[in-house]
Amino acid sequence: MWKNIVAAPADSILGLTEAFRNDPNPQKVNLGVGVYKDDAGKTPILACVKAAEKLLLERETTKSYLPISGDPVYAACVQKLLFGEDGEVVANRRAATVHAPGGTGALRVGADLLKKFMPKATVWLSSPTWANHKGVFATAGFPLSEYAYYDPATKDVDFAGLTRDLQAIPAGDIVLFHTCCHNPSGVDLDQGQWREIVEIARERGWLPFLDFAYQGFGIGVEEDRYAVEQFAASGLDFLVASSFSKNFGLYNERTGALTVVSPTAAESTVAMSHLKTVVRVIYSNPPAHGGLVTATILSDPDLHRQWLGELAAMRERIVAMRSALVDGLNARGVAGDFSYIKRQRGMFSFSGLSDATVAWLRQHRNIYVVGGGRINLAGLTSKNIDYVCDAIAEALRS
Ligand code: PLP
Ligand code: TYF
């Protein structure tokens, strides 16, 4: 059947990983795919995860199916991470959470749910956004549109453009936001800006959908959820797609969650009933391991504390690499102000490098950067930072 069918193009970021893997040069550096690496260049299993896995191995008594919505202890833990220990949303049972396979699975479950009840909606994405957002929402059947977000001239949020666009989005459309650590720009909204956005959502009546893939990678677990708290306090309907791939290092365990927040507990019960029907026909019920690991860690005060420490270490290493990169470029007399790289948050930076520079770095220095100039700071280490700074300095001179 495939004889006359043209092959689909490879995912550009994963294609870059493939090319990196096949590159025999020992000095090669991968600043592409969004995976955390430690200073040895490895993506480690967190010690709290290993400890939780040991406990699970001893305690687990069955591999029977989980409920359609996943482990209820996991759902409660997710809600505490989103709304705090004594969040009003939790107390009033206004949130319905299902364990989804990764943040991507959560986005897709949310998209399929919304398509059933908002079939005519357009989904609005930030310009630019994570490429897979387009694929997920388009495949669920939504037309897509973009709102202004990143301004390459100021290397900051184009907030005037953003509010102008959000004010023009009609009621009944869906607006996707990056809660923190915007991928690919690294440029986040501040607290005052989030409050304005919540007000616009209230006035205009569009539905907010928060993609929360990097909780704890920005400033901290609590600081990073500011947007979630503000939308929760507004009493509006909204959705949150959580991912624990990065902050628990559980990439291949497909650990995420979709949380639908409603104005009342009665509505939340209805939302959960429809969430289950959506999940039932895609994967029936979620894989258990990652959710059980996360729930084990978050339910145990010692493991929880250990996780916060390990998460802080990942975040702080990335911040240190931001400084090392900016200082390294300045020390080499590279023209231009790179201080914006220090202001950006999370794993990524729109480095400001042109596609021509990106191509030069790959061809001449075996340094792999995504087209558009997005750098994964976690790919930098104390061993390769000088090599990378030398290479960028030379690329910008040539
Ligand atoms: N959303 C954003 C913005 C991401 O960057 C990612 C992963 O890179 C995801 C969602 C998906 O995460 P997961 O690997 O848990 O599916
Ligand atoms: O680097 C990024 O932006 C992501 C990373 O199944 C990624 O695309 C890679 C594979 C995957 C999910 C996310």
C-alpha cells in the first residue's frame, strides 16, 4: 500500500538528534533537543526517582489496570502541585485531573475533549510556539491562528501586540499559553502581565489552555504556577496540561496530566465524565509507572524535599550556563549585548543566532542548534563552554 505514498518529513528537532548521534567528531555538542543534561553531559535518573522505584518494587502487588483517569493519589498530587497544599480549587472540588501519557498526551486529550464541545473554535497559539502544538491541535481538527508573543527587536515579549491580539479573539475560541519557560524563546510573562491576561479572558470569554511542561525550571515550583493560581482565582473555566518529563526526569515514562478547572464542583463532575470517554477511546487507561513514581515522591515528605533539591540543582545549573555563555561571549569581544540570555527562563534561549550562523556552527564546529537559533542551555557543560564560546565568536566574525 505504501508504494505510491511519499514519506513524511522527519521531526526537525528529533532529526537533529539523529544527525548528532551519527556525527563521529568527539568534540560535537548537542544544543538541540529539550532534554536536561548534567555537567557530565548525561541525562540522569533523579535519586528521588530511584528511591521511589525501589519502594514501588517492594510494595507493588498488582499490574492490573488503573482506572481510566489514572491513580487517584497521583491526581491529588498533581492538583497540589498546581494549586498548592490548601488551594481553594481542590477544597471546592473544581478540578478534574486525568493521568495522561506525557504533556503531549495531556494536550491531545484536552484537544479531543474540547473538539466535542467547541467544534467551531479556533485555537490560538503564541508566535512562535513549540512545533508540536500545531500538530496536536490541527490533528484534533481545529483551525489554528497566532497571537503576537516574541519581539526579536527587543528580545522580549511584545506585550502591546499580545494584548491587542487577545482582545480581538472572539468568545468561544481557545487560547494556548506557556505557563513558564516558553519554548522556544525562553521569554516569559511577568505577574502583572498575567493578571492583565486573566482580565482579558474574563472580558472576552475565550477559553485559556495552559501548557505547563517546565514547572520548577523557571524560578521555582510555586513561583512558576502564578498563572495557574490567577486563572484559578478568577473562577473561569480553563485547562492545564502538566508534564513531568523534565522536572522529574521521567521522559520515557510518559508522565503527564490534564486538569480541567470549572467554576463549580457539579460542572467538574460532568467534565470528568467526558474526560473518561475521551481517554477510553485513545488509550483506555494510562501507563502506571511514572505516575506511581511521582505520587510516591510527592506523598513522602523526605522524597518530596529531595525532589525539590534535585530540581533546584537542575534549574541552577542552567542559570549558571546562561551566565557562562554571556560572560564567555563578552570576554571574547563578540559585538552585541547578549545579556537577554540571562533574563530568559527555563531550558531554552532564543540565542539571536541567525540560520546562517547555526549552519556554520554545525558544519565547521559540530555544534547542533535548532533552526531559528533556539539553544538548549542544558547542553552546555563546564567542559564544552569554552569550545562553544570560541565557536560562536568565530562564527560571528566570519
Ligand atoms: N509542551 C512543551 C512546551 C514542551 O516543550 C514539551 C516537551 O518538550 C511538551 C509540551 C511535551 O512534553 P512530554 O514529553 O511530557 O510529552
Ligand atoms: O526539544 C523540544 O522542543 C521537544 C523535545 O517526544 C521532545 O520537541 C522530543 C521528543 C518528544 C517530545 C518532546
